[in-house]
Amino acid sequence: MPESAVIPATVAPLAALRRLEWRVRHAVETSLGGGYRSAFRGRGMEFDQVVKYAYGDDVRDIDWNVTARLGEPYRKKYVEEREVTVLLVFEDTPSLQFGSTNTTRREALLELAGLLLLLAGINRDRIGLAHLRPEGPVFSPPVHGRGPIHHLAARLFSAEPPPLASPPQVSGFSLSALSALAPRHSIVVWLSDHSTRPVPEGWSALQRRCTLLGLRIDDPWDRAYPETERPLAALDPLSGRLVTLGRGHAERAAHARWREARDASFATWFPDPFSRQIVATDESRLEALVRFFRRRESAR
């Protein structure tokens, strides 16, 4: 699969969504297959009935005897299957606007959100959005169907990034507000760069109520200290100042401690290793989702 194309902020939201939808539909027919449904829904053990095969269903459930008899594909349905409600939490902080390559963290995270929104639409699930911003959250209740989901995605894509002078963390929301959007047994997918911070109050209660999944976006400089022949001057977008990245042992040790603390914080929020995934800005976001779904599927 070729490297994922970046969706720049200048591309019209609807045009960007059309490009994403074509790639998602192609992936559902090839690499994704039933990965989304298996990873998010599971596969029930108790047979219920035979139903017509629909685009995006797991091909492993096809009942070949019925298919041969009726001349069109049918699949087995299990009692466990049900319409799933997915809630995307998009944490839109100023730090997302950093990028050491041609892609910022925010551009890559928006693409991840768009892929998940379109996948939910193709699989006929309900999906909502909690857009968390420094000036306050914007909550969109779960919707169903291609049109409403495209409208939801277009609103997210067209939202301006928060000013760089904004507070580094989002504020003005509580987990109880998320619980009100997500019925019991919902899938909550938290998209962020997941900086080091304590688990918020009420997190354990939300874990008992819903399935919590974390997708963290990483710039190459987040994973490895930049290798340069001489000290590197870089613009800190949050302070607006030039900072010098030295080549000494102290700078590399400080970066390693920061990385370890960030990884530990991410694991505290999402203790199950199959519930969290790190996605790099210089890799295909679609391939990263495929890996994540396959990991979750293999853990069942």
C-alpha cells in the first residue's frame, strides 16, 4: 500500500473527505476486510440467523451452502452482533501544530479521525464527536448514515486550529459529558498527542462503562532525538522563540526521560496494550489502523 497522502489544511473539507472515502472503500475490499468489525464488535459464538451479505461484512461468516442455493451471498449472523456506537474524542491542542516533516501532528491526526468516521459510516455504525479545544469543547451526538457522518467530518476538517498562544491543555469539560454522549458498551477512541499528565477523575468509571481506545500521534522527533552534524536552531511554536537543540549527552538524556515518561503516561491511561496504538506522522495512517485492528482481532 502506498504511503498515505497528507491532507493539507488548504484542501476543501468535502474534497478531502471524498479522497479519504475512496481509499477507505478500497481498503475495506482488500487489507481491512472484516478487521474493523471484528476489532470493534467481536464475533459472537451463538448462531442467530442467515442474512444477506452486505458490503464490509466479514467474509469468514459467509454461508456457502445458502449462497450456492440462492445464487447471492448470505452470511451467518450471531447473537452478539449489534449496532455499535463509536465516540471520537479529538483533543485539539496547540502542540499538534508541530511537525519536523511536511506533515504536522494535527494534519495526521485529522486524517486518522476522518478514516474512522468513514469506516463507521461504511459499517453502518453510529458515531459521535467530542472536539476538545483550549477555549472549550464542542460535542456532537452520535449520528447514523453517510450524509450526517460526512457533515460531522466536514465540520471537524474545517475547524481552525487553536491559537498557538492558547493554554497547552484543553479545559471546560468533564468525563461525565462524554458519558452522556456514549451509551453503555460504546467504543470511545481518544485521538491526541497524549502528553504526560495524570489520569482524570472518573476515568475508571468510564472504563467500566465503555471500551476505551487510545491513538497517539508522534512526530519523528518525539521518538528519537534529531541527529545533526551541528547544533540545530528550531522554532518553538508555543513560545514563538528559537531554541537550540544541542548535540551533547545531557540533551539526549533529557529527551529519553521525557519520552519514557510520556510512554508511561499513555500506558497508564490505556493499560491494555491492545487498546492503544502509536501512529507516526511519517507513516501511512491507513496502514497503522489496519495493524491496530489486526492486533485487536488477534487478541480475542
